[in-house]
Amino acid sequence: MGASAKRIRLGIEIIAGCSSSGPGTNRLTFTPEYWAAVDYVADQMAALGYERKTTSHGNTRFRKRDADWGEPAVAVGSHLDAVPHGGRFDGVAGVVAGVEIARSLDDLGVRLGRPYELIVFAEEEGARFGSVLAGSKALVGRLTYRELAQMKDANGTSYLEALGEKGEHASTAPGDVLGARDVASYFELHIEQSLVLEAAHVPIGIVQAIVGLRQYRVTYSGVADHAGATPMGLRRDSLAAAAQAIAAVEGLAGDSATGVTVGTVGMLVNEPNAANVIPARTVFSVDLRDTDAATLDEIGEGVLERIQRIAEERRVDARVTLTAESASVVLSSRLRDALIRSAERQGIDYLEMPSGAAHDAQEIARVTDAAMIFVPSIGGRSHCPEEDTPYEAIALGVDVLLGAIQTASERAD
């Protein structure tokens, strides 16, 4: 259908410039850099005849000025916030794709059976206020204003304080809590953030399900003793216990029956962290994910049991805190079929696959039909300055989306 890779590249490069100093992209939610990126998108949409509505929890919605905001839309969305020192494509590719779809509809003179809407979700990364998918959770009613007010950044500024007058002036915005009455179909394009598509030489991934997640913080407390004077059998070594637990996380996830489970320990703090002192306190994270809820529960229980058993065997105390969890989500078969038919009509190869990362689509899927496509990440790199995706691949994704959107917008009545 001919989406413009040149226009997509320009949009991504301009938004990449909306960044504070430092390596990579630095654009935390509700900062001046963030609003500059949102304003750029708003200017592009305004030129196509779209008006901007900011919800009272900081999400931004766009529809044609003559559109009925009370009619269910076919929507495309993603986010513009970034992790510190992140890449220029994560989230942004999906928003720019949404702008390009609006342009393509205008260029082609296509009139959809439903209003077209672009949504920019706030605080997807959780990098400023510590809660991933905060904007989309609030938009579907899973985060209250009280909870948003309690979420604070490193300087003690709350989510609602940072949103400030933009939230106070949002009383004209319809649909502060979305449901199927507001959005009939939702699509999201995102970079894959992994190596699967690149390794398979396939340009498009059609997401079947988004994984559920369990995150824990584990603290092992032992006794700090002299590294030379304390016999091995008398030690209460918190780091040795943690090492054994970390290996158990990898083993249990790797032996999962689904073959989809992943287990990661990405954070570790060791005290006193001296070469000649037996460690007395070790804190580490555990991140478990799977698309199958029963398997995730089973692996989670197995990991917790192993953590406690290791503590008993090594005579250290164990404290485990659940820090985050989300349920797995199977995406709409109706919209997946529309994406598949669109790709096949255009002769574009695709691969059906799960998403191992969280995305706003999983929150929207709780209230209406939602679907996602992935485009390849070069080298699988993401959340880093080296993050890269061919602009032509994003354009191809827009072509697939546009065909599916036309199908999804058809009305049965």
C-alpha cells in the first residue's frame, strides 16, 4: 500500500531529538522533552485535520475534528516515554506508524467504517514513577487517581503533580476510562526487542499472546565473618546462597514444559562486598514470564520453594517480596486474522509469535479486541542507544496494519 519509509524516518529522528542530555534517548514521562514529542505528534495530526484530547491521567487521544467521540473507533497506539539512555524506536515506532496510517488514509482517500484514533499512552516504561503501563492501566480503570497520586519519582514528585495543569484542563476529554464503547478494535506496532524475526529472516511478527509476569525481590541475610579464619562448614554466606538460587531460576525456567518460560536475575546487591569478608546480606531480583498462566504459577511456586530450601540448607534467613505481577493475555483472534489476511494479500511473510515484553496492548485487551505486530530489531538490541530497526521494515508494518484496519473498521450493522 506504499507507506513512506522517508516520512517515518523523519518522524522518528525528530522525536529522538526531544531528549535531555546524555547517551541515547532520555525522555521521561511529563518532562519538557516528553511534551515536546507529544506536541510534535499533535502538530502532524492537526495538519491532517485531527484534534487532540488529553485525558485526566495524561494519555493523549487524536480523532478527526468532525468525528463523533461517542462512537467506537478503530485505534492505533503506543508510547513516547523512554528508559534512561534508551533507543529511539521503542514505543516511538508505533506512534509514528499511527501518524503514517492517518496520512495514508488521507492520501488514498480511504473512508473507514469507524472513526480512526491514535492514542499516545503515558508512562509505559515505568522509568519515572516506577509503575509500568501506568497510562494504559489508568485508561482502562485499573489505576485510580489515588494510586496515581501515590506514585512518585526520585525527587518525590507525584504522577499527578508532574502532569499538572494538563490534567487539570482535561475535563473536556471524553473517555477517561475506555471500554468497547469507545474503542472497537485496537492495534499496536512495536519493535520486537529480540532476535526471533531477524534470525528467521521474516519481516513481520503477529503477536498471539503477551506473557504474564512475576517479579520478586529476594534478600538473603547471613553472617559477615573473616574470609580466611572461618572454615567452609561454619559459614553462613548470603552470596553463596544467592548464587545457588540464581542457578535454580535458570534451571527451572529452562526446563519448563511450554518452552516459552524465561527466568532472569538482573539485579544483585552484595554487602559488605569486600574481598576478604564473607557476604552477610545479598539482595537480588527474580523475573519470571510465560504466556501460560498455569505454567507461570507452577514455575513461580517452584522458584520460591527452592529459595527457601537453599536458605535452610545454608543457614541464612530469606525474605521474599512480590514487587510486580501481570496476567498473560491472549490477543484477539478476529484482529489477528485481519492482520494475517492483510499480510497474505500483500505477499508479506509473517511469523506468529508470543511477546515476552509487556505492552499497552495487554491492558487495552482487557476491555476490547486488541492485536499487535512486531517489526525486526537489528541484533535484538533494545533499551540501549544501539537500538535499531530498518525504516523500510516499519513502513511494511504500516502497510499490514492499514489493510487490517480497513477490515476491522467494517460495520456489521
